[in-house]
Amino acid sequence: MTDKQPSQLHAPIDLDRIDSQIINHLQDGFPICSRPFAQLAPVFYLSESELIARVHRLRQSGVLTRFGPLFQVEALGGAYCLVAMAVPNKRWDSTVKAVNRHPEVAHNYQRDHTLNMWFVLATARPQGIERCLAEIEAETGLPVFAFPKEREYALSLKLEL
């Protein structure tokens, strides 16, 4: 969650060959075991601590915007919902802060459109979506438009460096 555009977050950094290999490899999965970095480190001819330090640096620099699992919240009884709002420019900052205060907001983006704020809600139970939408509408005084998922498409996106 951020109130900044990606280009405003961090200065570009130079990636070396090993950084690129780490990013490429991690897009295909992460070991589920007690010491995943120790298991992966030999692939890159690194120690466990060196691999952890590199992943940390990539995360801190903004090259990796997220490092963690993705899972199907619906399989756990929860729900996702895409949400949009039309936010006046003069109220942008305060609205971003109000929306992003909600832990259910997975990410938030500004778009060049009448509906200029888009974010995703993820809740532990489906009824949490309506509750969170009502709270955001009450806090901001702006209407929220919910776009619940009707169909899921499985796409695999891997950006080879």
C-alpha cells in the first residue's frame, strides 16, 4: 500500500548477474521448509546469510515490491473485491490515508480516469467486504464502487531479467 507512484518510491539501482538470477528464480517459487534460504543459497553460490542480505536489499530498494506468499483467500473462507473511487484532487492525500489505514486494503493505485483510485480489499470472511466498504465510504464521504470477482483467470507472469 502506498500513496506514491512506483517511480517516486526509489531511485533505480544496478542489478548484478546474481541479483537477476535470484529474481528470476524466486518468480518460480520458494521452498517450504524450515530454512528456505539455506536450501536456495547454493543455487547462487552464496551463503544463507548472503542470500538473505541480497533479498533484503532488493526489497528495501523497491526492486522487489512484495516478498511473501500468494494464496487463494476464498479457499480459506475469505473474499477479495476490486474497488474504485472518484477522488477530487484536493482530497487525494487525505483519502489515500483514510483508505490505506484499513488493513484489508491489499494495494492502492491512482489511475488517470474519473474513477481515479483503485484498490483491492481482502477480508477473512465475505461479509467483511461490505463492512469495510461502508467504513471507507463513511470516513471519506465519497461513494465506493465494488467490483466483486465474477470469474478467475489463471495467468502466469514471469519477467525474465
